[in-house]
Amino acid sequence: MRDDNGTLFERWVAPVLQHFFLDRDELQAHRDSIDWESALSYLTNPQVSYPRYYREFSCHGFVDGYLCPEAAVAYDPITQYALPPNEDWVRQGVIDAIQGYPTRILDLGCGTGSTTCRLKAAFPNAEVVGLDLSPYMLVMAEQKALEADLNIHWRQGKAEQTDFPDNSFDVVTASLLLHELPPTIAQAVLQEAHRLLRSGGEVIILDCNQKALRQTPFLANFFEEPFLRDYAAESLDAWLGAAQFGLVRTQDHWLVHQISRGVKGVYQPNPEEPLFADLEALEDLEWATG
């Protein structure tokens, strides 16, 4: 909600964060310590064109969205306060939801790589790829991975059109991505995830709790999130089903978040099955189609 004095986020939340929780001098020093020209030349894909919804995306008080050094440097310090009760606990939910032993993992909309790095640490023998539209975010992600001595491949690209081959990943994840997209693009991301996964592959989605958002509509006005209302009005389970995922299930995660999971190759989910109990179903399917 915007009036002549700006959004509620710009008027109240951003000033509080900047004056009481963020060390602006430290953020500025971090920004100035990076050779952005060199780093961006390495991580920018010249074939990528920014869609309109991304170019005109103003989020969390950043006029240029995520296409600027300021957003990239400030993202992690801000996010630690935006993921109650604890960012580590919240992101760990993505790791815990994975049921198999993946050899190739793709993290869509990876941002500064917070979840991506956790995936690589949890599955050290897997090839892990982080993809994001913002090369500035990827600069921070690569820095984070290097500091943790994690070998991760970073790619600039659209989550809805990755250009990776069909059936090339065992797990596709997306953390805090879909609520920042127009619903049609969010659904296209899930369709792309289905295309990229091998049979039996898992998609894991960490995002805002849609039920909680519907019960607290003022939050959509509080944060500068242009597509949050649309996201809250939809059903991620329905989107996953429309993308042909089976055994789709969403569970509340620390009340204000949710974890959703679907499996490629199982088309008749049974609501009576325990949460995430798909391994037996896959074995039965393989035996029946032998």
C-alpha cells in the first residue's frame, strides 16, 4: 500500500532496520570491498534478458529491486529478522524435507546462496547449482561459498526458463521465491522444475504460509511485496498438482512459513498416506510398470 509518503515499509520498517539493527557503515564497507565490475563480468550471462516483472520490481525499499549492490549486501542482514524464529531453523526445513540421496541439486532463485550452501553442506557429494536472475546476488553467493569452502556452481538465469536439459536433477528447491513472482510466472517455475527433474525427483518449496497470510491481510500492506496478495489467495498444492507433481503435501513450518513437496512420476496422491511417504509408492510404481 503506497500513499504520497511512500509504502508502510519505507516509512516504518526500513528506518527501524537501518537505525537499530543494521550497521550501515559496515554494509558500506562490505560493498566497497568488492570489485563489482570484475565479479559481475564473471557471473553475468549476456544471453539473459530481464522480464518486465523483474525490471520494474521494487521490493523492501530498494527502488532497483535486486539489481543493485545495495540490495545484495543488505539482503542477509535483513533476512535474519524476516525469518522468525530463527533463519537457520527455517532454512533447515528444506534440507529435512529431502527424502532421497540426490546427486544433482538445483536451487532456483538462490539469491545470496543461504539455502544453496546448506544444501551442499548437507549433501557434500552432490553437484549443487544455484540459479538467480540478479548477478549482484550471485556475487554475494559466491563469496559466501568460497568462505565456507563449498564447491557450488552459480548461474544467472530465469527460474521459469533455465535452459538446463530435461530430467537433469534429482532435487529442485526454491526458497522464498514464489511469493515474489506474478502467479503465472510462479506456476511456470513449478512446470520448469517438473521438466528438469528425473522420475522420482523431488521439488521442495519454502515460502510464506499462505493460510497465515490470508488470516492476516495487513501483512501484505506492511511489506513492499507487489505480488504477495496474489500469492496468499492461491494454493501452492494446486499449483504443484497442475504441474503434474504427485504426492503433493504442504505443512506449516514455524507457523508463518510453509514447506511444500511434490514428486515427479507419481500421479495419484493418496491423502491418507503419511507426510512425505513416497518412497514405497515409487517402488510399487516401478514394479507395476516393470
